[in-house]
Amino acid sequence: MRDRYGRVRLVAPPRSPDDAPPQGRSTGAHPEPPAALAKRPRRTRTVTLTLAAAVVAGAATSGAITLIAPDREPGAGTIAAPAPDPQGGAPTNATEAAAQRILPSVVQVRAGRGTGSGVAIDGVGHVVTNAHVVQGSDSVSLVLADGSTTSGRVIGSDERNDIAVIATSPNAVRAATIGQSGNLRIGQPVIAVGSPLGLNGTVTSGIVSSPHRSSGSRPEMIQTDAAINPGNSGGPLVDLQGRVVGINTSIATLGGPSGNIGIGFAVPIDRVRTVAQDLISQG
């Protein structure tokens, strides 16, 4: 339901036992009459469909779709990705196969006191991340899939699209396979990869909730229900062929410090490719 300002209003679930229906009563079999419902106060929560400015140190803007802020302590909770299976076991399903293809191309990005994620987009050392991850930093440290580190230099940022490009050694990170976002479908399976809360090589799965989600004056985003949390910023959204279809950038919050609630957003890779090429040519 939308209010007179066009904002989406969500009815909050019961917050205490007093709000819940009495035990043993079937609300489906015996619905309350309209008059009784009209007398009962209804609690609502507004989700404003606009992207806020970069959030400092994890603070969320109440009720707004908010950029995922980098973690405060890059060293805290950092866990390297599991070592590959020494027997080289074949993947048993499409999700596992996609994860195996993309993980070597994903890095943790440490900038100042914060962390985010990134993905190598070519074979000459260019890594894409979010502009808000590297904001205020000219140089960063990259933690690779095997736990080793290498340095990187920020060569350009586009704040409107929340995309930045980092240059590192050409042989440091294996390039990911870049897909297309123009033909994404509602319900299509995807995985999100990154370093939420410093946990390197984390993979979550979900679907495309909307391939063309408008958000105020911001460019269109891909909406997904794959779990995205602080530290996932700049990591790839990937299809089940292991191809990057977006760069994770923001989540919806309902006020106060918040993690994943099943509504995440990614910059479509078709636009990322164009923005990244412009930043590289200018850098």
C-alpha cells in the first residue's frame, strides 16, 4: 500500500505476545468482522525507496534503503576461504559449480578501517568494487581467495553508480567471466559472493526479485533476495553459469542497525562494464 507521498508502507508483524491472536483461535477459519478490524490499531513501517548517501561505520538511515557500509575492523573475524578439495571433487549441482568458478576472482577490499568486496573484471589487474567502499582512499589492500594479500590503487570512482575501479598486479587475481544483465528474469537463481563481516569467500544464494527496480532518482538496480550484509559491498552477483551479472551495492532496512532482510540491490553488469571502461580510460 502507498501513502499520499507514493511511499511503500509495510504492515509490521506482531512485536509482542499481546499483538498476536489468542492461542487456539484459527484466524483463517473465523476471520474478525470488518468493524472489529477497523477498531484495532494497525502498526505500519515505511520503506522509502531511495538510496541514501554512504553510511559511516555501519550506521543505517532509519526506514531507508541504505548503502551497505564497510566493516569497522578489517582484521576482526577475517576467515580465509576453505582450501580446495585435494581430491578435486566435481560439483554436485549448478550452485556449487557457479561458486567454484567465481570464488578465485573475488577479493576482500580493505580501505582504511573498513572492508568490502571486489571482483577482477579482466586479465590486466582491474578489480571492480563500490565507490563507497574506497571512499577517501587512494590505496587499498586486497585479500585473495587463498588468504594472501596484495596492494591496489584506486584509479577512479563513480559515486552516482557506486562503482570504483582498483588497479593491482596483472597476475594477482584471476579474471571473472562477465555476463549480461539485460536478459535477467524474475525468479532466475543467482548467488552473491563476498566478505560479509570479514568472512572471506562467503556465498549466498537466492533469486532475482526484479531485474529493473527503480529507486527514486538513482539508476535502475537488480533486486535480489540473496543474503547481502555489511562487507558484501562491491562483490559480484552471479548467475548459475558463474557469470557476473551485477555488483552488490545496497540493502533495504527498516530502521536502526540492520543486516539482511531479503531485499538487496546490485548495479547491473551492463552498466558496470560501461562505467568501469570510462574510469579505466580516464585513470
